[in-house]
Amino acid sequence: MRTLLITLLALLAVLQARLWFSDGGYREVWRLRGQASTQETENQSLLDRNMALEAEVMDLRDGLAAAEERARTDLGMIRLEETFFQVIPAETTGSER
């Protein structure tokens, strides 16, 4: 009876060691959970970026206001009946300070 108890305790110790310290044990599970959490955060930020880009594409397809705004800011375009004014700041010399 005593040898059976010692054998069962040794088997339990081996199984516990494999559970905690092997490649497929708890340490691996904790590492994979951390990676999954990081990946979910990255996926959410990419999803938000994709939604913003999709909204911008829809604005450019459907409305002229977004295309006009982009033409004004990025390309410096104006309408036919508008007048373009460019303000150049006065140059300061060392004596005017």
C-alpha cells in the first residue's frame, strides 16, 4: 500500500511539473493570452483607422464639399469668381527689434 501511495505521489509530481514548466503548460498559456490582448488592441486601432478612411472615401464619392476642401487645402485651388490674396509678412531686420 505504501509503494502505491509513493508511486501516485511521484506521478502527481511529474504531471504537475509538466503542467507548470513544459512548453504547452501554463506559462505558454499566459504568454499567448498577452499576445492575444496586444493583437486585439492593434486590431481595434486598425479598425478605427479603416472606418475613418472609409468615411472619407464615401465623402469624396458622394459629396463635392470634401473634394472641394481637399482641392483648396492640398492643391491651393480657388473658384472662378474668387480672388486669391497672398499675404507676405514684412521682413524684419536686426535694427527694428
